[in-house]
Amino acid sequence: MKRKAWYAVLAAMLSVSLLLAACSSGNEATGGTAPKENAAEGEQGAAEGSSAGAADGDTIKIGILHSLSGTMAISEVSVKDAELLAIEEINANGGVLGKQIVPVIEDGASDWPTFAEKARKLVSKDGVATVFGGWTSASRKAMLPVFEELNGLLWYPVQYEGLERSPNIMYTGATTNQQIVPSVTWLLENRGKKFFLLGSDYVFPRTANKIIKAQLAAEGGELVGEEYTPLGHTDYSTIISKIQSSKPDIVYNTLNGDSNVAFFKQLKDAGITAKDLTTLSVSIAEEEVRGIGPSVLEGHLAAWNYYQTTDTPENKKFVEAYKAKYGSDRVTGDPIEAGYIAVHLWAAAVEKAGSTDVDAVKEAAKELTFDAPEGKVTIDGETQHIYKKVRIGEVQADGMFKELWSTPEPVKPDPYLKGYDWAGELSSGG
């Protein structure tokens, strides 16, 4: 009996060792980006098994899914950091429902099938209560059917092309009538009529430009050129020649990721500055300005709902907290702030619902308000988007944005552009 008992103990010890080794290997697969609390979660998850619920014991697991490698890492790593800051703040104030939030971090690696794969893992295997993540519309479109199939809940933090409303996505970035449409109107009134459209070759730029072309036709604008390049593209000499020959008043830029670095540096090398040509971007915020260089982007424009310079008491606290955690040289920006407030909105909805159940959280989230760094935001119960002020800013020499214009009040989300006669068939299906 003693020998059998010893063998049983030895087998159990070996099993635990192998299990912990597997957890360690899993953390290495995410590029070593997971913080200590995520590693602890991995060990806990291994001990409990893949069927463990999101809220077990004194913790609640949530998913963080962003591109921590690849062409989109220039933008998404900082959104992940903001979400972790929000988790830290909530935990310091007692957590959610008396439980501490534990992040499970995954790398979408700038690859849309990987986003779908990791989303499925987080919901079905890790059993997270919700997921915060994505940047490109391609990543969101890849994840959408997974969340709908599994009845998970994704909080998506980036402006996008609209024409979508999923019951399993909360949209904390701008939809089209909160960024693109008002910025085009402002440009037509202030910078000229001739537009050159430049974008990355995937769903967001192509759909956004389809909307812009319909708007230009209705509001007296003129399309003089339209070009698309693959994500990660770096040679813009031919396109810059086309821009020079077509003589636009405005380049409306929907490039994403590090292609913006190449385009703007080559534009400057060609002798074209913001004084010569207006460019307005919808995916370049302070983080991208830092990566490209303020000297390259000075004078160029962007349309967002938040800047680091936005003047609210909540933003002062947010910027100070972000810099204190990640370094004085770090900057905030619109998607960073939208990721941050998403975590706080989810936590408030969970507290209101008294549960992490997805359907209960969605119901509790309707018309929920939050004093965000950008100003007070409200979740629209019909569309699961949030009310947001629209802001147009100009890059300054220090890399910050000077706000040139904003709407007086937050704008109600209209993802299917039902409020615009010119949208016509674009708004069908909403």
C-alpha cells in the first residue's frame, strides 16, 4: 500500500509539473507581453480547467486582444496599455462585484484569422466575461461571427466605417457620422473642393471612401484621385506623383499602421508640406505622430473625438495616470482613450447588472453615462455605440494637436447614416 501511495503522489507531482510547463509555454507564445497577473491567471486557469467560468472565487477574467506584433502594433500596443491601466484603477477601488479583474492577453499579430482564432479561445476556452480589442475593421469583421455564435461581448475601441450593428459588440470609437462625414463637410467649407482619397486596401478605407464619394457628389465636392495600397506598404513614390499631377486641395487619408510612416516621410521628401497641401487623416493620433515624427507631420490634420490636449478635468487625471504608469514620454490619443473608457463602461454595466452575464450587461449598458476624458459619453441603447463630440485638430511642433473645430455637443451615433438623404442605398439594411 505504501509503495502504491508513493507512486500515486509521484504521478500527481509529475502531472502538475507538466501542466505548469504548458502554461509557461503558452505565455511565451504571446510574445512575452503578458504581465505578472496574466501569468498568475494562466496557472489558475490550468488548475481549474478550460471550462472554468469568468467569475470564479475572487477574480473575474476578461480578454485583451490586440496586435502586439506586425504592422498594426504601432497603434494597438498603446490601446492595450490603456485597458490595463483601467483594470488597475478599477481593482484599486475594490474591483467589480467585489472581485478583482484578471486580464488574459492575446496577440492578434496584425492577422485577421488570428483575431478570430484568439477570440474563440478567449471566450470558449478561457471563459472570459468579455473581450476588449481589435483596431482594423478587418479584425473586427473576423471576430464578429465568433462573438455572435458564442454570445460573447466585444468592446471595440476604434473609429470605423459604420454600416454595422452587432448585438455582441459595443462600439466605443466613432461611427461615420461622428468623424468622417462632419470632417468632409468641414474640409469642403474651409480647405477646398478637390479630394484625393488614399487608403489601405481593406474594408474600412474602401467603405469609408464609398461614403465620402457619395457625400462629395451631394455637397459639391470633386474626386480627382483614389488609390489603395496593402497594409504594410512602404513605397509611395508613384502615388505621390499622381497626387502632384491631379492637384487636389485635400488628401483624405485612410491609411493604417506603419504605412503612414512611409507615406508622410516620402511626401516631405518630395517637398510637399502642410502649407502646400492639406491632408486629413482618420487613423493618425498622438501615438502615430510620435512614431512618424512631429517635424514630418506638423500642420497636417486629423479628425477624432479626443486629443491629449482635450480640456476636461477627467482628461488631466487620465493623462497624468497614463504617463505615471508608462513613462513621461508616452502619449495618449483617441483609440487609447476609447479603450480605456470601454473597460470602465463595462465595469459600470456589470455593477448595475449585478452579474457578468452578457445579456444582463448589455441591458444594463443601455443609456449608461460616464465622465470620460473626452467629456461625458452615453451608450446608445439602440445601436450600442456611444455619443461623442467630433473634433478636428492640427499637428503642432511638439506632437500634440491644436483643436481647430468641434461640435458643441456629443453627436448621437448614426451607423447607417439614416439622417442623410444623400446616403441612399448606403444606409439600407440598418
